[in-house]
Amino acid sequence: MAALWGTLVNMAAIIVGSLAGLLLKKGLPERVSGMLNIAVGLCVAYIGIDGCLAGENMLVAVLSMVIGGVIGELLDLDGKLNRLGRAVQNRFSKGKDGESTIAQSFVSSSLLFCVGAMAIVGSLQSGISGEHGTLYVKAILDGISSIVFATTLGGGVILSVIPLFIYQGAIALLAQFVAPYLSDAVIAEMTCVGSLLILALAFNLLKITKIKVANLLPAVILPIPLCPLYQLVF
């Protein structure tokens, strides 16, 4: 349970931020909401670019993205996430007037909160050493982001705590078993690949592209086998 404390704090911050955003939404003009969405998109782009610089091996990052993209496309992860979001939307909406962007906000916020340097490194620290400092900082950032996301995209943001708990919790609990394989090089490449996905999400938020980011999720874990393989070959 101690290994999950950082993740639980992170979840609480998102729930509080989402509720605050939903309350603020009623009093925000549409033009302000639109500008907030652009501001968040630019900040997410900055986070993605900054994390990409952690990479130490371009070949591993490229192979991870290519292979991961093929796997994700074959599994249709983006479609499954969107279908889950639409199922939730159909369950809670009240006809046409009650429909919202729950599917979009659930998928976008889940990717933002789950994929990236702090989610990976923070969960590893929680599981291996019981140090939650990184996830505490992430909780603050996610709480602020969830306010803006809930204001601009709707109530689906609060549902992102479910994949967050599964993703970060699983990493934290399993960290002690896979620790021997997670060298500094592996963590650096996982951070780089995850940040590339964050950058792709930023492009989508800014309406520059329509990348199926969820289909690239398998790329995040591929540096675990690819880094040792690269070292053996080269």
C-alpha cells in the first residue's frame, strides 16, 4: 500500500481539480475557454519537448516508436479507448442536450496524465525506494491541468483517475521485480518515447494534427528490451 501513496495523492489532485474546473465552466466565456485550451496545448508541447531531451539513443527511440505504433495499430488501442469513453458518455448523458465531450476529454486527459517522464520515474521511485516526491510534484501539475481540461473539455477528465491508478499503480507495484532491468539508459529512453507521445497529444490539442496517440502507447515499454539488445549488438 505504501508504494501506491504517491499515485493516490495524484488521483486526489485530479479529482479536486476536475470538480473545480466543472464549477468554473459555467462562468467562463467561450473565447476564454478556447484560449485556455490553446494555452494548455502549448504547455503540453513544452513538457513533451523537454522530456524528449532525456533520450540518449536515437535508434532505440525510433525503433520503439515504429514497433510500438505497429502493435498499437493492430490492437486498435485508440479505438478501444474511444469506445470506452463513448460507452461512458452514453451511460451518463441525457439525450442530445445532455451529451458532452466525455470521450474526448477522457482519452486526452488519460494520455496526458499517464504518459510521460514523471509518471514513469515517479512510479518507479515509489515502488523501489518509497520516495513519492516526484509524484507529489506531478499531482500539483495534474491538478492544475485538470482544472483547465475540465473547463474546456468537460467531465470526462475525472474518469482519467482510473487508467492513472492502473498504470502508475502497476509500475510502482512491479518495480521491485523489474528493477534489475531498468538501468538509467532504459529509463532515459522510456522518458524520451513517452515525451514524444506527449508532444503528439499537444499537436492534437492545438488542432494541428489528428494523431491516434493511444496506438503509440506500446512504444513506451519497448526500451526495456531494446536497450539491452542494442548494447549486445553494438
